[in-house]
Amino acid sequence: MKRLFLFSIVIMLLFSSCSFDTEANILKKLEKHLDKYTTYSTQLKMKTIMDNKESQYKMKETYTLGDKYRLEILEPSESKGIIIEYDGDKIYIRHATLKQSVSIGSVKNFDQGLLIGKFFRDPNTIKSIKEEEINGVAYYVFHNKVQDKNKYSHEQIIWLKKKDFKPYMLKIVDENNNPRVIIEYIGFEFTND
């Protein structure tokens, strides 16, 4: 009887440990998932909160392997058509209504903290990983260091769906844990091009 009891406890411990993801296992799963893809595209809603003033934007973001990003502003209407492209160490800014383009070469310290692709490429910024459920959907919540830490940009928090690692939300919080940037992802797709 004692052996049966001990055996059942060991079995329960094995099952409970198998169902719990460690941070190392989560990172291995994420890396394995990302290795399948070379690009992503998404629409996003971004809200910035600075000194009691809110600004909202709707954009389209695409990423191609080799550090190539493209952001197109869709809203507000006065910024519609502005395209920002980042290619390794150069930034190109185009404004459709002005029919002008500006190129900024040799950009060494471009802060990519608002680009989800930066997180996908560099998981070394992760401080901790938690799990959370929102509206019946399970997420991994990554708490990350920021590149240029200041009183407005203290920590980056990213919610990725456990099922397919698609991002749901990215937040930048200040030193008092107040949100300063909130990005919600719409129709995120990993692809191979």
C-alpha cells in the first residue's frame, strides 16, 4: 500500500512538472518557432502617453530578415502615407503627399524598442517570463530591459500567444510602472519570402 501511494505521488509530480514551462523551455520553443520564418507583417494601433497628452496612430509594420523594417502610417490623416524604412544602418523617410524622400545614413543607435522584430532577434533583453490569460487566451508575458533606459522608458512588456507566439500587445512603462506606449497588433502573420 505504501509503495502504491509513493508511486502515485511520483507520477503526479512527473505530470505536473511536464505541464509547467520553464523560462528556458519557453525560449527554446520561441527560437524553434522563429527559425521557420524570415518575415512578418502586421497592422498595429499605437498609443503614446507623454505629459498628460495622448497620441494615437494606426500603422502597418513589416520585417524582413537582415534587419529590414518598414513602417507605414495609416492614421491620423495628417500623417497618412509617411513611410519609414530601416535597413541595417540607414533610415529612409518618405512622405507621399509631399512626394519627398529623406535618407539618413550610418545610424548607429537607432532605438528599435517599439519594433517587435527587435525582440524576436534579441531575446537577451528578457528579464523574466510569466503567463497570463486574457479573454480565454493564454499568453506568455515577457518583461524586457530597454536599450536607452530613462524615466519614460523603464521596461518593455510583450504578450505573445502561447499557441503560435503571435504578439498581442507591447507596452513601454516608465519608472513608476505607468504605460507610456501601448501597441496592439492586428492580423499579425509570420511568413517566408
